[in-house]
Amino acid sequence: MKEEARILAGCAAATIVSPSWASAIDHRFNLGSKLNVVTNGYDPEELVNVKPYDFGHFAIVYAGTFYPPKRVISPVMAALKRLPQSTNGISGEVFFHYYGSHESHVLEEARKFGVMEKVVVHGNVPRSEALSAVRGAGVAVVITSVTKNAGVEDKGIVTGKVFEALGLGTPILLIAPHGSDAEATIKETGNLGVFTGNDIDGLVSFLSKVRFGRIPRPKNTRAYAWTNIAKRFDAVLRLAMSGTIYEKREVSL
């Protein structure tokens, strides 16, 4: 903490990836105009050649890690249990696919909700395989926290999985606290599948709509391409080098 304070006090500029985290760190260190939000994003050159994996069914995909008790798969398993296998005469299989090292957590929750037959775990795979799965998915799941009302730190979590799915054009099912920065990002791009962890009805309704193509196409996703994020970072660097936003502050702990 002391080293962080010393570095921030002497820097010409600092960047952070979300507005909520910016608010929290500015409150702690009083950085003012030295602090700039430069979000994460996606590399369009990497994603343009990703081929969609053909699952042969409607696939709900989560690729990544879990951090119990806040980041868990339980709400998705609850929704999967209630998701009908046919709606208005339209049938088709639905499976949840997990890519990552936390297979035990996923399988434990699948057993708890009685949906083992609808869950497939793939373990750790190369990044290229995970991206292919996300592009071929009917829905990509992103979870920041299943807590309904969270503090500013939890609201500031915007994982890289958000931007990968945006860049791949896959509908996103986001589970996050009300008023989170991840929610703002999703709504800005038109992917409106944002729910708190206890809104199982909302999850089921959204998954049903996506399954039958009843959601709008994403928009403005290029805003989060690295080519555009770099412009913001470039502006911060130029201002810092010109001394426009530099003001050294003494920080005492």
C-alpha cells in the first residue's frame, strides 16, 4: 500500500479500467485529473479469424474461473433446470459447456440442481479453442458477482470475457450487481441480458428469447476494439508528457 501510494503520488498519470474502481482509488489517493479510465477491450486482428465451433445444439458457454462465494455458476444451473426443452412446438437440445479448471465447482452445482445430463466440462483448453466455443455459442455467460447489492469494488469488475464476446458477436448473459460498470458496458452495446444472481426468472426468459432469436443485434461493439481503446490511451500519454495533467501530491498513510 505504501509503495502504491508513493508511485501514484509521483506519477504523471494513472489509468484504471472502470469508473467505479476509479472512484474508489481516487477516494483513497486523491489523484484528481491524473486518474483516467481506459477500459479493457478486444483485439480485432485476433478475433477476425476465429471459426465458430459447431455444437450441434443451443450451447450456453462459460470460459474462465470462479471465485466463490461471489462468482459462482449456481444461478445458471438454476435457470438451466427450469429452461424448457420445447417452447410453442419448437424443440431442441440445450447444453451448458464449461471451459476452465474449476470443473469440480460446475459439476457440484449441476448435481445440486439435477442438471448433470445437460452439462459438459472440457477442462483447460488452448485459448483458440475457447474463443471458437464462444463464437459458436448461443449465449456466452459472464459473471462478475452474484451479489445483488455490492460495494464499489465489485461494481467495478469488468472481466475480459465481456469484450471477447462483444468482439465475437455472441449474445452475452451477464450476471452482475445493479449499477455495475459491466452492466453499463453491455447496455451500451445493445446486449441487454443483464441480471442479478437471484433473478432466475429473468435468466430463464432471456435464454428462451436468445434461443429462438428474439433479441436485437449488438451495436457499437467497435468502441471496445483495441484500435479505438489505444486512441484514448494515446491521449492520456500525450497529456502526461506535456505536463497538462501532472501535479505531484504528497500522500501520507
